Amino acid sequence: MKVQTVDLSNILRGYSNTWLALNPGSMKVVATGREPKTALEKARKQGIEDPILTKAPKNYGTYIL
């Protein structure tokens, strides 16, 4: 199995302590929320059925997903 690495540092810097739903094809933020369920529901309303969910840390630094 090949592991894909993606640098999310530019994406996560714009958010703090927020759940993000990312489009798996483009790795762009399609929705945000205080809870993962909120971000997931918003992404699905935009037609992204299986988004990647991650949480932007409160204090940005090195973050490995």
C-alpha cells in the first residue's frame, strides 16, 4: 500500500480550533464547524459525500495527521 503525504500547513493556518471538511480530490476546505458532524453535514450539502475530516489545532505548529 502506498502512503500519500499532503502538506496541510497552508490550509490549517487560516483556521484555529475548528473542524474542517476537505474535498478528497483537491484537498480544499469545503466546510467548517465547531463539531465534526457540522462540518460533515455542510460538506454533504455541497455534494461532497466522503470528505476528509480533520481538526485545525488551537495553536498551530507541527501537526501530523
